[in-house]
Amino acid sequence: MRRSDQRRAAVFALYQHDLTGRPLDDVFERDAATFTRALAHATSDNTAELDARIERHTKGWTLDRIAPLEKAILRTALLEMLHPDLVEADHPIPAEGAIDEAVETAKAFCGPDAPGFVNGILGAALDDVRENGADHG
């Protein structure tokens, strides 16, 4: 399974977990790849930090107004952008690649405004990291 498919599977597991409240390990496909599981768990473990970064760049929006699938897409991409070391991979995805994959997922599975929204939030977060460093608050 391609890494982009594994990322998408992690997004959908996080989405299911968020919607149903079921434990993350209960919402994975039975044959979910190790990378999928690791990415979803790392994202879930860092939700507070990721959400704070998302909220910093949502002009006039609160986190609870963002659709659950879009939140899962944003969180997963941000995790790989900010903490590529948390998920073992042969080659961590470059930040721009994480943004591109997030936008493609939003195009395929979300409403017509979602890709631009996802791109805007992640692009602003990337600019912030490059200007201020990854641990900027």
C-alpha cells in the first residue's frame, strides 16, 4: 500500500475515533499498516498541540466549527510537518508534500471549500514554523 493511502487510512481512523468516541485501535481496518497505526496514534497523542496550531491560523473560526474530517486531515498533515521523527518512515515526507496530500484528500472527500481551507491553514502553519521554529507556542 502506498504511503499516501496509508496516510489517508490514518486520517479516516482519526475521523472515526473523533465521531464515535471508540478507541483508536478499534477503528483501524484489520490489515492496517504499521505506518498507518503509528501516524494515527502520534497524531492523537499530540492533538492538543496540533489543535492550538490550527486555531492560531483559523481567522474567526473556532475549532469546533471545523468539520471532523477536515480536522483529521489538518492534524495528520501538521503532525508530519512538525514532528516527522515521531513516525518511523524510510523518508519523512517534506512539509510541502504533506500539504499537497492533505489538499488532495480534502478534494476527494470534503466539500468544495475544504481544499482551499486546508491549504490556507497548513500553509500559514508552515510559514509560522519557518519564521519562528517548530517549538513556537
